[in-house]
Amino acid sequence: MLYVVKSFREDKDTSGNGNPPLSEEGVEFGKKLKLRNNAIDFDKCYTSFKLKDFGSALILVGDKLIVERSHSLDNAKKEEVTDFIKSLSQDASILIVASDVVVSMIKDNFDCVLLK
């Protein structure tokens, strides 16, 4: 089963590099989401290289899994995202944490569960 999550709220980008970390509000939301979905046992977790996506994933899986990053989830190129999702095991419970655009693209094209 494929599970998708939109990355949590980001902090203000004070670095100027366009890759801000999670805000305190985002961290708190993530903790609540983890509690609501604690019964799901994920086999794999994938995210983009964005700090807010990676941080969101770490909150959800903790130290249970290694969070794997993929550049295919960094942007909204439909073909790249689609190819990446198709390459994943159909027999595993997989969590994808990505931006709103990427999550919407996955929801529109694949059978998945949106965690919220």
C-alpha cells in the first residue's frame, strides 16, 4: 500500500537558499499525525531532498526506518514522479512525504492513502 503525506509547515527561510526547515507548528502537527496513524507499520519511506520533507518524514517514522531521499520527488515533473512510483515494490507499505504538488500528482495517478 502506498501512503502519501504533504510535508508539514515550513519555517521562514532566513538562509536565502529556498530550503527552510520545519516550523514549530509543523513539528507539532507532525507529532499529532504520527499518533493518529501509529498503527501503520511502514516498510519504506521516501522523500525529496527538501529539509521540510525530510524533517516531516523523520517525525513520522522516527528511528524505525531509514528515510531514503529521491531527486524524483524534488520537483513536479509528472513523468519523473510517475516513473519513480512505478518502480516501487507493490507488496510493501510505503510512505512518501513530498510537496503539495507532488502529493497531488501521486493521488491523481495512483491508488494511495492520504494521511492527514
